[in-house]
Amino acid sequence: MNQKIRILVSPNEKGSARMKEFIKIVADDPRFLLPEFEETDADLMFESDDYKRAINIELKLSADYIASALSGHLYMQCLTLRESGLPCWIIVLGSDADVSEAVKLSLQTRYRGQELGYNIASYESRLIDFESQSEALG
């Protein structure tokens, strides 16, 4: 018992600012081994031999979350993660306000006035629907 938790990081994350910060944080936490870069189904995988468990975690910045969810790419990622048989989480790095701001920024160069408002509401409704369906599917 009391073995440290192993963290596998997708090579796609190597060198990213968020991963550098993450590595600094877990390096100071005695519960974790230093992360290793290895092919995984998600950005991160945590493994614990004590509990014979692992979990996949996909990280998304607000703008990437919007683009991935609305294009269908995130849905395909969810299917891949579920097929692994491991529990998985999609973690959006930011608040609901950050996501709303990213929606507005992604649309304001293409739309103005009422049309902008309509499209913001449409994007936000589609994201809420995606989140609801994801919750329902586990």
C-alpha cells in the first residue's frame, strides 16, 4: 500500500506551458511520481497500483473546448476514451465565464448586433447540450 500514483502524459503536451506548470505542482506532491511522456488515449492518465485503477483525463482550454465540442472532434475523443474501458474526464481549464468569453471572441469578428447575440446564444445552447449528453452517457 501507499505506492505513489503514476502519471502518463501524452507527448503532444510536451513543452506546453500548462504541462510545465502541472509538472511543477506534482513534483512537490509526495503522492505522485514525476510524470512520464508516453502515448495515451488522453492528455493525462493517472494510475494507482494500490487500487488497481486508472483514469484518463483530457484537458481543454476554453477556445479549444468550444471548437472541439461544436465540430464533433470532442465527441470522437469521448468515444475513444470510453472504448479504453477506463473512467475518463474532460476538464475545461477555466470557468463558465471564460467559456462564454471565448464564445463571444470566436464570433464577434463574423457577426454584429442581433446576429451576434443569436449566435452566442446558439453556441452556448449547443455546449450545454453537449455537456448534458456527456453527463447522461457517463
